[in-house]
Amino acid sequence: MLKLYFSPGTACLAPHFLLEELGAPYELVLVDTARQEHQQVAYLKLNPNGKIPLLIADDLLLTESAAICFYLADRYDSKGLLPPFKSKERAQATKWMMYLTNTLQAELLSYFYPDRLTHTADAQAQVKAKAEERVAQMLVFIDASLAQSGGDFLLGNQLSIADLFLFMLCRWTRHMQKPARTYPQLGPFLERMFARPSIVKAFEMEGIVAPYY
């Protein structure tokens, strides 16, 4: 039985969406970050870094949201959430996952946690503002890429883990001055993704309410 340790609305969302999309049997385990459970001994024994999410699959303990998505998609490869190994489509899916986690997600973390980069309030405000500017530039690029994909998703007509990951990150922009939903391609993309039962079910299970994105 798969076991996903989660905290609502965090980077656990993409793996959670994926588990529902795959229809895989799993157990969802809440880690209450408000009570610092992710820093307590019981959880640190599983994940010494104290980060979320964590997936337990048999004797495998796996961290990092993107890595969990790759593992699950490969484990249930018949579901087609990743293209076949060595294909051009697989290379494109990998590119998007790397871009999203190394570029957009990293910038979003600067936006939400400017105190990790500087100490003074003024400097933190500047970090936050610049991060939002860079996120906007990235969303412009993703929006244009969706327009050129030839379909409803990043890889064209085939849903992949990159789309689930993108939906999670776009959700994190919902309170920005120009959130992802306001872009001409990303707006309809988010509507299509939100219409999927897997997305709705994951939100319900995590107790997430509107605004969803």
C-alpha cells in the first residue's frame, strides 16, 4: 500500500492529484505543520530533512514532489501519464518537470519565503516584488508554450505529470497581482484541469476550499 504524507496545499498536491488520476490504492497521512509535526522525532525518522511530501512505497521512502511524480507514473506506466522511455515526448515531459520545479517553483518559494534570503522588512519586500516579476515572465513563457503545443496540455493532447505539477504551481499564484488564471492559455488550461475528478477529489480530501486557483 502506498502512503503519502501531506500538509494541505503544499507540494504534496501534485503527487496527490496523480494518485487520484492513476486510481492507485493509497493512504493519506496528515502532517500538521502548525503543530510542527514535520520537525518531530517520529516524522524525522522517516524524512530527516523534515520536508513534505513523503511517499512510502513498500521499502522505498521517497521525497521531492517531482521525483514522487516520476516514480508513480513509471510504476503505473499503463496509465500513460508519462510517455515511453527514450521517446522525444518523454524528453519533453522531463524538460517541463525540470523547468517547473527548478525555475517556477524555486521562484515561488522566494516569493512566499523572502525571509530565507534577507533579514530586513524592506529587503524582504523587494525580494517578494522581484520574485513576482520573474514569476510573471515564466507564466508568459508557459502560456505561449501551451498555445504552441497543439492540444490542451503541455505535451499536446496527452495529459502528463507535468500538467498536474503545473496546476499545483499555478494555484500558488492565485493571490498575485496577475495570477496564472488571467493568462489567455493558462486560464482555460486551469479550467480544464479543475474539471477533472482527480483534482476535485484531492482538494476535498485536503480540505481545500475556494479560491482553488
